[in-house]
Amino acid sequence: MLAREGHGLNLTEPVLDGILHHTGEGIPKTLEGQIVKTGDRIAYLCHDYDDALRAGLLIQSDLPETVKRILGEKPSDMITTMVVDMIEASSGKDHIEQTVEVRDTMQEFRNFMFARVYNSPTLREERRKGQYIVQALFEYYRQDISKLPENFLEWANGDETQAVVDYISGLTDNYAIDLFQSLFVPLH
């Protein structure tokens, strides 16, 4: 559900700035925002790599040699290397940074992950299925707004499309899949 019964979060300017500059080229104004931006990149790369290993999409020997040499091969070692580098490179400065070596290697790791995992044919098919589920749920609720949980239409100031978007955007992946199955898949 939307925060505070539809009244929003009343976020501060620094928090809004951090959200606005979390991805892309912009840099958050606060040190906290900068740490979150870099830390999230580190976390998603390493956790996605770990997931790809467990799913059999990759094996450790697939990693580029530079990434293995500088960051390590195990996700926990990679996280430690990048976080410690960020702390040490930023010490005594009024901004967050990484050494050129680690920053460039992290970018090489990111490029590798896009080429081998994020844009892989296997995941492309999963994204297509996810998109289908979201579209089906959107059409279902858009055709009969009364099926939305209570208050969503009120929180969206009567905007039916916004109410449906707000509801669906708050669903977890697993809940959306379960909801789709309960609405559209006949029981055996």
C-alpha cells in the first residue's frame, strides 16, 4: 500500500536528491546519497553475479581476468574489495570516490554482466513473461477498478489509471505471479 494511507512519505530535499541521482550521470549532493549510489552498484553487481553462478548462467572462470585479479572471484571478496576501496579513496574528502583501478574494473565487470547475464537470451524470455504478467494485471484492474484493494482510487485522487499503476507497482515479483495465477490460470 502507499505510505501513510496515500499521503506519501514527506521526504526531505536531500532524500529526494539522492533518489533523483541514484542512477544515471548525476551525483547526489550528500555523502549519504553518494555512498548509497556507489554501494548499490556494488551490491547489485555482486549479488547478480552470485545469482548467475547459482543459476548456472556463469561459472567463475567466465570472469574477465582483470576482474578476477583486482576484485576477486567470490562475490563476498568482490564486495569487500570495492567497499574498502571506496572508504580508503574517500577518506578525508568531501565526496565519495573509488580509485581509478577499481572504478575501471567495476565498469568492466558491469559491461561483462550486461553482455553475459542481463541481456542473455534466457533472461530476455523471463523479462517477456514478467511483462506479460504486468500487462495482464493492468488490463484486468483497468477494466474493473472495483477489484482493486480499498483506498487505491481515493489515494490516486480518482485517477483510475494511476490507482492501477500504484497498486501493481507495489507488488513483489512473487505476489504478482501468484495473483496472476489465481486470476487467470484454471485449477486442475
